[in-house]
Amino acid sequence: MAKTVLVGVTGCVAAYKACEVVRGLQKAGVRVKVVMTEHATEFVTPLQFRALTHEPVAVGLFDDAPGDPIHHISLAKEADLFLIAPCTANVIAKIAHGIADDLLTTTALATTAPLVIAPAMNVNMYEHPATQQNMQALANRDVSFIDADEGYLACGDVGRGRLADPEVIVRAVLDALDEQRDLEGKRILITAGPTVEPIDPARFISNRSSGKMGFALAQAAAERGAQVTLVAGPVALPDLDAPNIETIHVQTATEMLEAVDVRFDAVDAAIFSAAVSDMRPAAPSTQKLKKGVDDEQLSHLALEPNPDILATMGARKRTGQVVVGFAAETDSLEEHARTKLESKHANFIVGNLVGEGRGFGTDDNQAIIVSASETEKLPLMSKVDLANEILNRL
Ligand SMILES: Cc1cc2nc3c(=O)[nH]c(=O)nc-3n(C[C@H](O)[C@H](O)[C@H](O)COP(=O)(O)O)c2cc1C
């Protein structure tokens, strides 16, 4: 299916060059839709883009015809990538601060698609600390910039600020779209969340894993084109809604092993991010244990080891198959991760510290990645970014 690029056009002299960008993307087989700011329409008409794209051109936030979907949300969802070219200093500033006061900026806030910005403005506007800081803030949030060129500007000044060549913009967008699908045709198995091990029908032992890391991995892998099987312990997260993600819900480590066992041989890579309970009650009761009656059993809970899913699958790994494990430790992280790497036959181990508010349940994670040849220390980042860092190394 053709990818959809939403092209945002803002109030710049260079707005007419967006026509060339649109044509270039179309020639590459991309479906293009255009959203404009009101000020952009002073420079180029919506009709121009409607004629080029054969699609309605969106300008007003409140323009929806009755029965139409809410425009900024439908545009945001439709886009595989949102390109703003040319982008004014004003729109850069608004997006950097989360301001959503027109259709284009509201869509920018509503979309989860990658955002690519090609700025164009007078050299003093470009070099102004406000603009530079806004661009830096966006770059820190993984917004990609196509640098403005240096040269003679429409206002007569000479310096940086001229919109990058439309061909360069088209190439950058196509590269970004390709990059996103680098796992196309790959099958990836991911485990996530905790397991729960029953003591009796009402009670269990478990751990604090939220499943956020595994779900972020599944989402990112699916977005990059992989066919994903997600085996999830009980988590409070909604199921991921993508046609290339199959989610299998399990409760115990034994159930997780069974689900993994029948699927492992067919996948190209398996990422074991679940926090599997190491131990389980040796003799779970079929009836609720009662205070005063079963005190002996409740105060001396006999435990037995659970199967080690990572080690079992690591030992079975075939040539070319990639196995990734996780190590959540409270201390000596690198040492434990390296021991795990060797004993479980993993290709690499993602290690992170847990406890004192770190790791479990949070949206951010600071991890190390330990492989046979090196230990990489990654900065604190969102679990989504960490998921992509892990996938980059597959
Ligand atoms: C003739 C003209 C050319 C302009 N060119 C630019 C430009 O290239 N880049 C820019 O950031 N602002 C430019 N501006 C200023 C913007 O149009 C102005 O900041 C406007 O509020 C931007 O609206 P928008 O960001 O919603 O599109 C220009 C203004 C005029 C009148």
C-alpha cells in the first residue's frame, strides 16, 4: 500500500516550492495530502495543491463538513510521516511549545507519525536564539530537520535560511520512510510484563513489571514493518491495535514458556523483556487458604523454580536467529548482564537498574546493552526510544 505523507505548508515566501516537493513525492509513489496554515494561503492557494494531489486541502480547524471525521485527528492518523516544508519560525516555535491553535499545529500535536521539518526564513530569524532553542528542543524530541541552505534570500539578505532544495527534501523523506520499514518481512517474538504465580485462587506472587518496555518494543517493531507476536503477562495496558501484531495473553511462567515454545522456531528474532517470576508456589491450593485454618501453609510458602524461558530458547537458537534478553538488577548491573549473556546464549542483554523509582512502571529507562564485544551505556530515554535503539541492533 502506498505510504501517505502529510505535507504542511506555512506562511513563507518559499511556499511555492512545496509544489515541487509534492510532485517529487508523488513521482516516488507516495500519496500526498496537504495541510496549510491560513498565512500560507496568502502565498499559494489551496486550489494549487488540490489540483496536484487530487485530495482535499485542509486549512481551517473548524471546516469539517457535517459527518466528516474530526479533521486534525484523521489527518494525524492517516500520515505515515508529517513533513512541514517550508516551515516558518512561528510554526517551529508553536510545535516546540505544544501550541495547537490552527489545523496544522493541532495535527502536529495529534500525530504519532515521524515529524520532519524543513525550515525557511530570514537569516536573522533563523539564527535568533529563540528559533535555535526551539529547533534544539524539537530535535531532542526526535523531530528531524532538513537544514536550511545558505545563500541569497528573498528579503535581499545573504545567509542561512533558504529552504533546502526540494530534491533534497524529497530524498530525506523517502529515506525516512524506508528507514522506518527496515524490519519488513521479519518475524519477531516479544515477551512482556510480569508473570503471576498462584498461591491459591485468590492470591499470587508476582513483580512490579508494567509491560511498558515490551509493548513499546512490539509497537516499534510493527511500525518498522515486522510481523510481531507479543506474549504478554497480565498488564494494565490496552492491546496494541495494529494488523501486524498478534497478542497472546498468559498468566504464569509455564504458560508463557508454552506460548513461546511453539512459536520460537519460526521467528527471526526473539526479545525476552518479560519479568518472569523466578519462583512459583510449589503446591498452589485449589481452594482459598483460610486465616486460622491454613496458617502453617500461609506462613511457610514452599516455592519451586520456574522454567528459565530465556535460557531454554537461547540454547535452542539456530544460526542467524537473534535472541535478546533483559536484566533488571538493583546492583552490579554490567556484571550480572554479562553473566546472563553467556549463560543464556543471548546475542545481547539489555540491562537496567530497578528500584528507587527506576525501571518498573516508568515511561523512561536508562539502559546498558551488553554484547560479546562491548558494553554500550545509553542515556536516559523514553522506552519507545530505547525500543528503537534495541531494534537498530537486531
Ligand atoms: C512576504 C512575507 C514573507 C515571509 N516569509 C517568511 C519566511 O520565509 N519564514 C518565516 O518564518 N516567516 C515568514 N514570514 C512571516 C510569517 O508569514 C509570519 O510569521 C506568519 O505569522 C506565519 O504564519 P504561519 O506560521 O501560521 O504560517 C513572511 C511574511 C511575509 C509578509
